Amino acid sequence: PELFPGLIYRMLKPKVVLLIFVSGKIVLTGAKVREEIYTAFNTIYTAVDPF
């Protein structure tokens, strides 16, 4: 099997899936409204910012 080059992070609230890559790029999927994207990004940003 081939390996996926990113981390798949599934948030429960909001129910969003984040794909985090070594390059620093983050892809958010599964959001129903724009506010869910902002909430998910702000939550994960505080965790990955030091790296």
C-alpha cells in the first residue's frame, strides 16, 4: 500500500477533517458553513504554530 504524505486529523466539534502536510499547508474539508472553517483553523493553529 502507498502512504499518504499528510496527517489526517478529524475534529469532533466542529465536525471537520483537516489534512496537514509537512510543507505547512492545511486543507479543511467537511465544513457546512464558513464559521466551522474559522473555528477549526483557529483551534488547530494554536497547536501547530510552534512547529
